[in-house]
Amino acid sequence: MDFSVNSRSQILQKLQTTQFDLLVIGGGITGAGIALDAAARGLKVALVEKNDFAFGTSSRSTKLIHGGLRYLKQLEFALVKEVGSERAVLHNLAPHLVVPEKMLLPLSEGKSMGYWLTSIGLKVYDWLARVAPQDRRVMLSRRETLKAEPLLRKDEIKGGALYAEYRTDDARLTIEVCKTAAKMGALLINYLQVIGFQYDTNGRIAGVTAKDQRTNKVFPIRSIVSVNATGPWVDDVRKLDHTISGKKLHLTKGVHIVVDSRKLPIRQAIYFEAGDGRMIFAIPRINKTYIGTTDTSYFDSKDKVEANDKDITYLLSAINTTFIDVTLAQTDVEATWAGLRPLIHEEGKTESELSRKDEIFVWSSGLISIAGGKLTGYRKMAERVVNMVLTDYLPHLAFKECTTDRIPLTTQPFQHFNEVRAFKKSIAARFEGCVPDSLIDYLVFTYGKEATSILDHAKSLGQLNRNSILKAELHYCLQHEMIVFADDFLIRRTGMALFDAPQAKLAQSEVIEFLNTNQPLK
Ligand code: FAD
């Protein structure tokens, strides 16, 4: 079925009349990945999300597809090997959305990472992740490091390293996985909350009770297996099924801030050590630079997670003490976001020491819950869950292997990154003088080859300008990406509220009006 807002009533209808093999609760990257994997293996799958897809942590990460260099320090070799190797797989599945980004790691006098230890660590990192020879780490002299990033404090730098990572848009990655799952036959819907479970006479879960957040209508959904992939909400959903015993989640908050790139004109992505030893990313993205992250235990509302003054001051001070001629103030911060890491609690460990490994919990009712993990590792996490579902819950179905490493994550896939570059060049030439290069970059990074249909549609509206492009984007997201509310579009489909906050403010009333006039109400 189409992943369109117009299909909602049909999807709601089908959810009430179908018996599913698998029901996935939660439309973040973990749930979306499970839905795609299961649908690709021929299961009858539904996914329900109580907010918008990617509303939770999956739109609030550092937006890197990375191996997690710092997990090496924690001796998590298996984790680094798995997520490190996944980077190239995800790049191949969506080369426009998982984009190579060299990371500069400066080494400073008096900081924890020494030159030789870093050199060996990065070598192990590349080896574990099977990084191609041309992408392996390069150690830099002091002079080379300062040439790569002249804003670094000259008196402190001893040397540095350049190593390969990938940047992405986490929410878009989640949406593309959802769209691909829908194409493979899964039924996915946002704004539908699971509020309880249905049981058979043996006390085994036989489905859920769901509530439509827009109409308050409550109805049951029948399914042989239910998977709880609700990230930070995993324990809340476990509580709907039983009193929690055994392992629990430990939520930690991570904050990012966005500034104009003219305020922090770094030449490339950089991963540096703050005064307190925490590692911080500063990542350029078109005309902005974003900086993060913090890591503090969190006990407040999971539905409204925000950066506070203390978080922002901490990040500003880390930047101001690391770079010369940079004095960022609170007023320079154009946008912020904050997300929760759904980590597994371990007694006596600090926030940063907690493992980022994923874990699967199974309860006697049959409820499968998955928590922890990384955006980068979502495909392998999904593979493990679907393997378990097939072997332990659906043995009457023939076991099929996971194929998601070969299923492109876009409607019109690019074969490789050079094709993305050539495509960008060709549409930049076609719309030269009408559409600035930065807007072309944004459209291709966001929509891939669909950028052309969006630009053509905008042109057909009369004039080709930011306003007609916005309308064409809205039209596209309504038809193909199930936007319901303005924030779905401004935050999670386009990232505009994060990376072009002034434009998002200008566009907000128009977006609301467009949705009110073009969207079926129920
Ligand atoms: P979520 O994305 O939170 O999804 C859970 C969904 O379940 C939510 O959308 C929620 O609305 C829904 N839900 C909850 N209750 C219900 C219910 N009752 N019914 C229906 N739906 C429900 N990983 C990386 O690989 N790279 C990074 O750069 C990176 N940076 C990070 C930075 C920060 C600050 C944080 C916090 C995490 C970072 N991570 C990163 C980790 C990564 O973002 C997470 O592991 C991942 O996004 C978790 O996805 P999820 O689907 O499990 O959870």
C-alpha cells in the first residue's frame, strides 16, 4: 500500500481486519528495520508508531553512520566490528543519504589520547570494520593537522589523524526504511499508540490494543508475534504486558546545537576532546555546523526532551576553548535537539561507560523487546530479531535468510557515490541561475533522485523559487511520506527546523495551511 497520508483510512481498516504474523511497536530505526527485514522475508507485517516515524531518538542522534571509535576504548570489539562493517553496507544501499565524511581527530598536549595509541587504535578500528585500503586512517603531523583545520589552537596541537566515517540524516534514513518496508508489503502507520496487549487462553500475547491519536478511537490488532521496539519507551511497553523484572533501561540524554557555519567556519568534521575528557563532534552540514553531544542520566518526560541552558553552555564552552577566534554565545545557537539513549542499566557504571550493545528480552507472554544499539547497527539488530521470530515463534513458515543488505533504500537507487555527484552536477546545470547549489545539495541529500520530480513540480507551479519548491516538497511528502502535522515535515522529513531555523519559522504557517487544505482529516 502507498506510504501516503491518503492511504491512512485504508491502512486503519486493514489493521482491524487482518491477522498479522508480526506486529512491530515503534517506528524508529529499530522498528522500521525489523518491519523491512520481516516483510522482505515474506511475513505479514504491521508497524504502529504513537507519534511520527522517527519521533524518538531516531531523529535526535549525531546523524553519523559510524563505527564508534570510543567503544574501542571500552574493548567492545564485537560492537565495533559489526557497526563498523555496516557503514559500507548502508552507504551502498543509499549513497546519497549515507555520505562519506572524513573525520579529523586532533591530538593535543595533555589530553588523554596519545599519538601512538591513537595510531594503533585507528588501525584496529579500520581492520575490524574491513575498511577499504584507500579509506584507511592517515596519521598527521602537527603541521598537517593545523593545515587541515587552521582554527585549532596552535599551542596545544601535537598531531592528528584522519579516518573514514559517514554522515546521514537519521530521520530520513528511518523514513526511507519505512517506505521500503511499505513497498515490500508491510503496513505502517504513524499516530497510532499501543495502549495494551491482547492474550489468548494460554496467556500468550495474541495482539495489541491500539489508540488512534487523532480520533481517540481504540481497536484491537491481531498478530501472532509482537515486538516492542520503542527505544526509550521499551520499559513502559513492557509494563503494559507485565511487571518488569530483570534488566532495565538507563536513559541518558544527548544534546546538539546548531550554529551558522560563518560563526564556526571549520573546514571538515572534527572529533575533539573537551576539557573534561568527553569527546565532542563538530560537523559541517551545508551552511550550518552542528555540535554534540552531552551524556547525562535522564529521568524526566520521554515525550518532551529538550536541551537546557547547562547543556548548551557546556557545548559552547567546549568549542570556545578548542578553537581560536571563535567566541560562540547562546544567541548564536539557531536550533538545538536532544535525544535519549535507551541503554541497558549496569550497576556501578557511569553514563559514558554503559554499553551501546543491543539486547533482546523475551517474556513468558511471548513479548519480544529490543533495546540499546546504534542507528548504524539497525540492520543487524533487525536480522537477529527476525531470525528469532522465524525460528522460535513461526516454525511452520520456511526459514528465509535476511536479504536487507541487498535492498536499496530509495525508490530510484543510485549505484554508487560517483553517480550521486554526477546527478547533482546535472541538475545544478539544468537549473543554473534559478536554484542555488546549496539548495540542490539539500534536495539531493534529502530526496535522492526524487529531487528532479520535486523541482519539475515546483517549476510547473509558475515560478521556480524557494516558495514553489517548498510547496512541491510538501506535496511530495504528503503523497509519499505520510506527513500528518507541520513538525513531521519541518523537523523529520526535511530537517528544516534544525538546519534552516529562520526559513522554518517563515514557512510554518504556510505548511500548516497546506496541510489543512490538502489532507483528508481522518
Ligand atoms: P526510537 O527512535 O526512540 O524509536 C522508538 C519509537 O517508539 C518512538 O518513535 C516512539 O514514539 C515509539 N513508541 C513509544 N511508545 C509507543 C507505543 N506505546 N506505541 C507505539 N509507538 C511507541 N547512533 C548512531 O549509529 N550514530 C550516531 O551518530 C548516534 N548518535 C546518537 C546521539 C545521541 C544524542 C543519542 C541519544 C543516540 C545516538 N545514537 C547514534 C543511537 C541511535 O540514535 C539510537 O540507537 C536509535 O535511534 C534508537 O532507535 P529506536 O528505534 O530503538 O528508538
